[in-house]
Amino acid sequence: MDFRMLGNSLNELLKLENEPVAIKWSVRPPQNVEKEEGKSRFCAKLQKAINGAVFYSTLEEEECMGGARYSGLKDMGEYPANVQSGAFMIPNGLFKDIPAVQRSRENEEYINPGIFSAILFSPLNKAEFDPDVVFLACNAQQGMEILHANAYDSGEHGLGADAAPVCSSMAAAPYMTGKVTYGFGDVGARSNMDVEPGEIMVSIPASALSRIVSNLSQMRTKRFFKEE
């Protein structure tokens, strides 16, 4: 499957302003991709790829505890008690109390730790690897059309992620569930990325991308989705 060609088709059909990002988990560091220089948060890595960077990252380059945990690079049990409990989030206004943090985490997907040692990031139109997940920052109209294309031949609904951490909702969730996910991003991601106030986020399991692009193309011939 030519994912770069699919990415170009997706850009053309939706007139995207931001390049989709290809994400891939790897059990070992790749030999043909440069390692990220310095540390950054998972969400910032997405922005780097939107801006054109191609790289891989390991635990050493992950600056965010959540990014390391949700992406499967570190076990939650390795963190201190105030991180495991979520107590550190309360003074920052993310949650009112520890029970709220714990309940929230029960609904958040994460990659099982101890399997992968590297994560690859690339603009989809430059990806020389087959991604696991394709991430997009787009406007609401474009997001709706992706979700409709997903349902077009399957009747399947995407997973709404509200304001969950993007390393969970836009990376781990589509990987672990195989479902298209959509949401608004979390406060940390929106401050670390060049996301416009009106933009939303959508992630597509790479295995569904060809079908969704094909459906979008068919939908463009129908009355409700024809371009004026």
C-alpha cells in the first residue's frame, strides 16, 4: 500500500492545511531514520512532523511523563507515587481531586509497556515506512467528512475523545482499538502545538486509510458532498 499516495489523495479531497502525520511503533530503533535531537513532548513531536520533520524517538527523547506512559515507552509503576496517583495534576487545575484523576485514567488507552523501544514520526507524504496510525489536525468540516467516510460503507462510529491527552486519545486509542478517534486535544497539547482555536484532531488506524480515502472519493460524486 502506497501511504504517501493515499496522503496526497487525502490532502486533495479535503484541502487540508496541515500535513497528516504518520506514526509507527517499533521494537527496535530504525536504521534508516534519524533520531530526534533533544527532548520534546509527544504532542510537540506531532507538530514537528506536521512541519516536515522525519525522525524517531525513544524514552530518552520523551520529555512528558504522560507521553512516555501512554505511548508504551515507560511503565506507570516506575513513576513516583504522586505521579501514579495524579496528585501533581491538582495544583495545576487539571483535576479537582485524586479520585477524578483515577476515574479519568480508567477510560484512557495506553500502549502496553516493554514491547516497543522507538516511535517513528513523519509527514505522511514523506513516510518511507508503513504507519500504524495517521494523525490529523483539521477543521470541523474536514473532521466530519473523515468520520462520515469511515461510516459510509461500514456504519461504524468513531470514538469521541473529548479533552483526553493526545498521546492516549490520538495515538494509543486508534492503535489499540482499531477505530477512528476524534477530539479537541488536551490543554497541554494545544499549548505545545500550532493548533488554531477552531481546529480539532482526528486519528485514523492506517489499516483503514485506503478505505476512507476511497469512500471520500465516492462521496464527492454525491449531492451532499459535491464541491461547489
